[in-house]
Amino acid sequence: MIRAEQLWLAVEPVDMRLGIDGLSLKVQQALGRSPCDGSAYAFRNRAGNRIKLLIWDGTGVWLCVRRLHQGRFTWPQSSEAVCTLSDAEWQWLTSGVDWRRLHAKPSAQWQV
């Protein structure tokens, strides 16, 4: 099993025709990070129904693809170029579930 130290999501959509080299270049230039730093990098297409994951395992790079046949992945909106998710949030995101709804608001914020 491949484990990454951290998972980074690129907020802006990318062209899904990009492969390992093109996405590695995005990680370096747009995100200012190294694609071989032990982290995983996730990218989505404009339609939001496909994601690609770039992972360095110490000897080479993996490129994984996931496509939803119905619906869209719930992707974060941010002014930052990247954001991170917990393992649980990532599992919900890749299942096509809105991971942002995992945490209930405290009862003091409830309104009738």
C-alpha cells in the first residue's frame, strides 16, 4: 500500500490530458512544492467528475485516476492554490460524498 505523508489538493481545475510530467510541473510551478517530497497531490477536471492523484513512493511516481459516473466530487473553494484534507475527508471526497458536512455545528449555533 502506498502512503503519503500529506495530501494536497490543487484548488484550480487542470486539463486531464496532463500526465506525470505535466502534473509534476504544475506541482513545482503553480504550487511551489516538490512532487517528490513524500506528499500526494490531487487534481480535478473542470467538470468535477474526475480526479488524478500524483504520488512519489521513493523510487518512482504513481498516477492514479478516479472517475464518478454520476455526480461530482466536492472540491474545496479557497483563495489558496492548495489545501489539505484529513484521511476521513479524503475517503468521503473520493466516494463522491460532501466531506464538508462531516462535522456538525455546535448546538450554540443552531437556529430555529
